[in-house]
Amino acid sequence: MSYLRVAPWDQKQFHNKVIEAQKDFSDYCYPYTKEEYWQIVDKYWPHIKDIVLKFTFLDPDDLDKWVKERNPEITNVFNDAWFNAPDSGKIHLIPAWHIFCDLCSESHLLHEN
């Protein structure tokens, strides 16, 4: 993997930093169903919520409510936060960033019949 805005000679060392930053999530499994999607949101909610709050101006209580209610529109919130995040390799140092990205890319799971 190549990280944006990380010098070519620093890529390997930076990759090791990313692995270290994400080590607490080694039990993570990619979502394939709506149920798995919500299980991931629940399990990693403190981290996901932190990411969303870094890149949006939303109320934390509203976020908690949408998750509790299983509101599929939460995917729009996730994608807005993802869009607002800087386009830099350093973003991968945010804990659970890879999980958050998967939730964004698999948002269709909450909108299928």
C-alpha cells in the first residue's frame, strides 16, 4: 500500500506505524450483511463516533440516537465525515479508520431490501 503525502523512502516505516495504530482491531471482520454492519457500528462505536465528530459539526447525542434507532441515514453522516477528512496518508493513523472506511463503502447494506 502507498500512502499519500508520505515520502517514498518513508512508506515502509509509515506502514509499520499504521499497523501499530490499528493493532487493537485485529478481531475486526468486514461486513457483508445489514446485521453485520450494525454489529460493527455497535462494537466500534466510540471510535467511529470520534471520527465522525472530528470531521463534522454534529451533535454527539444525535449520533447516538441515530445508531440506537438503527437509522440507515447514518450512512450519509459517515460519508460526509469521510468526504471532509483530509486526503493524506496520516489519516490511517486514526484508530479504526480502516473500519470507518469499510462502513462508508458498504453503506449500501443498510439500503437494500
